[in-house]
Amino acid sequence: MSSLLSKLDHAIEQLGQVSAIAKARHQFHVLDICGRVLGQENGIEALCMRMPALQEAGIFQGTDWAEPEYLLANLVPDTLAYAEKNTVVLDCLSQLRMLAIVDGQLSTTRVSPADARQFLAKVLSLNLSWVMGFSDESSRIRLGSLAPAISELYRYLLAHLGYETILSELVDEVWRVLTQRPIQVNPIKTMINHISILVSQEQIQLGDAKLGIDRLVSALYGPTQGCYDDPGLPAYCERLSAMDTNSLQQEAMGFARAMHDVGLVSDYHATFLRWLLENDQPDVLPTALGLSNTGLDCLVTYRQLVHTLIQEAVHPQTAQAIYGLAMMLERGVLFDAPVAPSLWRQINLTLHPDVANALSLAFGDHLPARVHLLAGVMSVLGQPLGVAQGNNPTCQSARAISMWAYNDPDYLLNSIVQVACNNNLRMHFEGQTLDSSTLLQGLSQSLPIDTDPVSVALVPHLDKLYIEMGRLCVGRQEDPHKWINPEFHGWYVGREFMIAVDVQTGMLKAFDQFIERFYSRYHPYYNGNIPVIHPQPVGIAVTNSQGVFVGWHAITLIRIALDQDSIMRVYFYNPNNDSGQDWGHDVVVSTQGKGEQYGEASLPFEQFLSRLYLYHDDSIAVGTSAELPDDAIGRIKQLALDSWAKDRYVASASPAAAAPPH
């Protein structure tokens, strides 16, 4: 990074020397370099050191950020959501300027250190999704590689200001994300670790956040009577050796209750399960996993396999896989005949060196890479809707892994073995064999190390195969997903393809018929009460909180059902890290409280259809269809025309607007 910093220092010097008239052009150049520095390791620290020089050179001169005393924290979320990259970088520098004032690095009578601290605290509380590292699809598309850098900046600010600054808001955000049951919980555990350190300081006033904090901290560091004081793993093992059968059952219930209540698994839980097997106490396992009759039947039937999975894959470093194991048993996945032998095969894999290196890079080398992969397999099979794409443009690949885990686990396990052993994944497209090892890079420019182990191994290969299938569709004059989705995802994808836009022009095409068909084929009141049998890949037009079109995005339609208020809702899987999003004009995606199962997002049927632009259907019509309500088509069409479809009657619409989702 030294050469980049040298360029920045030279650019700052030039900025300070030019006239006011030439300032804007040089500011643009400095901001471009600052944006690149921001994404580098230790880049934020480097920019902090240069804040006095940047301020003196006039980086804010002539902009809306020129007078810091008039800045409003409430405007920062909109800047991050809608502004172009250099404006976002300028806003980031403005926040570093405030931090420099707090630290005494910059001195000004216009803003006191106390005022600067208060401003930054408000900014952090308004941008908690960035603090957690969960940017939405809109931000990821628009900001690209800058998105993870912004998250790193906010965590940097939080570390400097102190977690007590936004403690209550942060705890609420942690709970909101946990209700979606993500597989990758390392950012959340890091936050809870900081919170636990903070609450150990008696001078901190916890207020209304106390109950939520206690539940989070105890779930990780003291979920049972035997480890409530966080004694350390060796000491805990000694305590277990002194416990009678009743005490062990109490421990098991405590672990299960905390795991299922919060969605996080304590390192002590992993130690407990291993101790049970090592000390011939397997009868306590069902209680420790919190199993219902279904899960218990699965455990009893496949006892040796489950014990081996625990012995091989469950360690304090992979404790979160226990939740995946429990949910895998609850789903009854092992009763699918090929799954159990496939897992036996998975246990004994010897990984290809490149795959092992990738997993070690993502999860460390304290445990063998095959252990992390096996733990990841358990998590994905147990939590198919917990798969996330991370900060990577790979929603298609994440969706494929989720769909296979949900609907075709045998195929997923076979794909994992291909990649794990051969560093290659073979698929077929219209009779042509495709080998990922022979293909060029896909959409993602780097290894997706911020995802689960299965995604780390599979996504680079799926990404390349998906792009190659698209290349083979070039020139067909229709959206390539008509052919890609059935080949990429599986036989159960509907062979009839419906799209709301013309690929060549980006204009709406037979939109009324598009709406009518989805309504008549998927709404239970109008399709003869036929449920969604297999999850279906669909495409949505992503809009921001103002209802403005951002881009296309791949999701999975899971089911359609009434919620507790008798509202018909579409329940779907979104491969984003956080499915709770505001798509504008009161179209706000729900993730809890509306009948959602863990990992699902939902919208009322007509709101969902107003953002839908691509779906699949079968030509077979089963059941007696009913006549559609007279005004439904008009309502849905207007919701679309008020948002993403607003300009799609204009003849000058760009063909690029109809590019496939990524």
C-alpha cells in the first residue's frame, strides 16, 4: 500500500496548492485515491493520520461537508444508500474528521469534542446494519468493493468511541439478525464478545438493554449452571466429571434451551457433547440437542453416524455446527436414503490442497480444513435458509446451495465431494459437459471467505459455471435464465418461463398477462388451493427505500400461505446477509412476526408480485382455478409502475437495464 499512500500524499499536496476554481477537479482525484486506501488493510488508520492534512488542503471546501457544525447525522443513511461512490467516500472522511476532533488530532472552535462524539454516536446508531457488516443488495450493487470497507470503518469508529455509545441499539440489532438464523455468525459473536467485556465494567448503565444483553452473553459464555461463571473449558470438564445423571440432564436442558432460544451455540456446548461420548453418556444427547420426536427418531436410527459426526466435526471452534446438526435431525434429512452414506463418505474425505488452503484461509488452521467443511455441511443441511452470499456478487450460487440443501441434499453432497476431492465441479448444459476447472473467472473477483465453509468451497466453481451457461446463451434474444435455471438448479424448476420485460429494450412486455398468470398459478385462492411443491428460482427488481430501481436479484420462492392476520403472504429466501429490507412505498420485507420460519422473508402477495420480474411455471394445471379479483391486476401494476417499472414505457430505455441478475 506504500505506493498508493505516496500517491495520496502527493495528491493532497497538490490539492492544497491549487486555486479555488481548480479545487473540484483535484478533490475528485484525492477522493478516488482515498476510496482505494479505505479498502486496504490499515487503510482507515492511514486516512486518520492524514485528516489534518486533508482538512488543511481543502478536501471539504465548496461541498456540503465544508461546515461540520451544520452536518446532520440523520442524512448519513441516505448518503450511503443513494449517493455515488466519491460522495460516499467524502462522507466517510467527514466522519473520520469528527473522530479526529474527538481524539484531539484536529482542533476547531466550530465543533467541540463532545459534539463530535455525539454526532458519531448518532451516525452509528442509524447505521447498525453497516456496523454488523450486513449491507443490502442495493448498496452492494452500487458501491461494490467499497461496501465492506464502509463496514470496517463503522466498526473502527465504534471501537474508538466505545460500545456503550450505542449499546441498546446494538443489542436490538443483534437480536433482529439472529431471528433470521444465519449460519455465519462470527460478526455477531464478535459484537457479543465486546458487549460482554463492556458489561463487566460496573460503571456502565445498561438500562432497558440489560435483559437482552444477559441472554446473549449467557448463551455464549454461561448457558448452564455448570458454566455460568465462565470457568474455562478444562475446569468445566472437571466439573462434568463430578456430576451425577440428574445434573448432566440439567446441563443438557440448559444448553438446548439457550441454543434454540438465541440461535447461538456456546463453546461449552461443544465440550459437553464431546465429553458425553467420551464418557459413555450418549443417552443425554437428545436432550442436549433439544430434539422433538422427529429428531429423536432420526438420531436413534442413525446413532453411529451422529456420534461420528460429533466426534469428527464438533469442537469449540466449530460449536455453531451443533445447531446445524440439531436442525438437520429435526428436518429428517437422514431418512433420505442417499444422505447417510454420503455423510459417511464426507467424514473420510481427503481434500484437494487448493480447497484445503481456501478453507484454512477463511477459518484458520487450528483444525484441519476437512473438519471445517464437515461442520459446514451439517450447518447447511440443517439451515438451508441460513446460507448467505456475503459481500460477493454471487446470489445465484448462494441460492443454488440453499435450494439443494432444502430440496435435493443428495445432489449438494455429491457436488461438495467433487469440489473437495478434485477442485472441480462438473455440470451439464443442454447435453454439453462443463468442467469448472477449465473455465474463466466468474462474477466474484475474490474468494468468498466471509461465508460458510460449504460456500467457500463451492461458490467459486458455481460462479464460473453460471457465467459459462450465460455465455452459451448469447444470441438467443431472450433472457438466458429461461435455459440456465432448469439446468443450474434442477429438474424441479418449472419449464414454462415468464418475464415481465423485453430483454432487448428493457421495456415492460405483456405485463398484465405476467401478473395474471402468477396470480392464477400461485395464489391458493385462485389455483385450486395447490401449494408450492418445490422451491422455485425467481427474479425480483430490487428497489431502494425510495422505490427507485437498483438492479435485478435472484431469490427463491418457498411457499405461499396465510399469516396469523389472514393475509396471504409469499415466503421466500433471500441470499443477502440480511433479508429485512425496505423496498419503498410501504413495501417492507418482514423476517419475523408474520408467520415466517427461520430464514424466511415475506411480503403480502400483491406487494411481492409488484417487485417480481421473472418466474417459472409448469404447463400442467391441476385443480379448479377461480376468476381473479377485478381490481387486483391494476393494483399490482400500479405498484410496479410507481417503482421499478416507472420508466419502462419510454422507448429510449437502455437494453442494459435488462441484464441478468448476478
